[in-house]
Amino acid sequence: QINIGTKARGEMINLDLAYSELANLMRGNSGVIKFWGDNDNAMILHNETGKIFTQAANQNGVSGQPYTRYEVTDTATGNTLTFDVHNDINLTII
């Protein structure tokens, strides 16, 4: 789990991720990474040619806490990255 902060603790980190940055975070990890935060945090996911972020159709296995699963597949390699984002985080996909 990656904690991107809470206002109460003065930790208001915003993430701006493209596929390569997310791949570097997850390198060697075949599991699901979780991003936790609150509504004072923002996360922007950048679509690129052949690498489109989407809400995963299969939400099975998502933590009991309020998370939504997202994924991005590199169409050139077939590599899919799966990650959960806490629903309080202000998420934008561009």
C-alpha cells in the first residue's frame, strides 16, 4: 500500500502518473498495489498511445475498504498493471 497522505497529518501529496512511472513502482511485483489517501489528495493517470488506464471490469478481490480497481495494459508487450485507488482520492484519467 502506498499512502499518499492525509490533510489531518499535513501530508497532501498529489500523484501524476504515466505508465512507465507506475511500472517502475511495481517492478517485480505481480500483485496489486494500493494507493490510499483522502479527498485532499489527487491522482492523475496519463493515457498514452497503446497504454490506456481504465476501471477494471473485474472488481473481485478489491479490499473491503472503499477502493476501486484500475488497470493499464501495454498493448505492445501485453503487460497489464493492476492497482487499487481509495475512493476518497480525487482521480482523473487524461
